[in-house]
Amino acid sequence: MPEEHKERDFKPEDVKEILGVVSEKIPALLNSLTDSIYGKEASAKFGTAVANFYKTLKDSGMTDEQAFKLTEQYMSSLNLAGTLAKAIGRHGESEE
């Protein structure tokens, strides 16, 4: 192999330091993302989107149960960023 493609040897201390930095930065990034998604204005938009989704399903002839189940799935897909932020945030808190 040419010299420029030589593999780097990471020492355990280097890996530990890198992971420490990453574990500090990612929760803050996700919290910032969550704030921008679920701030006051975004929360109102989220509620409106969910209500409109449910109404559309009902207007198309679905039963209450069918519309509710699909709306739950819709809400879960919209809430993915918040769930990730909470999961990583809790993980970081438990190690302190």
C-alpha cells in the first residue's frame, strides 16, 4: 500500500477523548434540534398537522379506530427527533 493510505493507530486514550467530546456535543445538538422543532410555534403547527391528518382520515371514511391508529403512527414519525434527543440526553445524565 502507498504511504498515504497507511492506517492510523489510535491509542485507547485517544478513542476515549474522541468519544467524550462526541458524547458532550450530540445531546446539545439534539436538544437544539428539539427546541427548534417543538418550540411554541412549532408545537402549534405539530398539533394542527396531527388534527388535520386525523380529520382527513375520518373524512375519507375510516372508522375512529382506524384513524386513531394511523394518527398515532403519524405522530410517532413526527416525534422521532424528540425521542432521540431524550434518549441520548438520559444516557449522558446517567453517566455523570
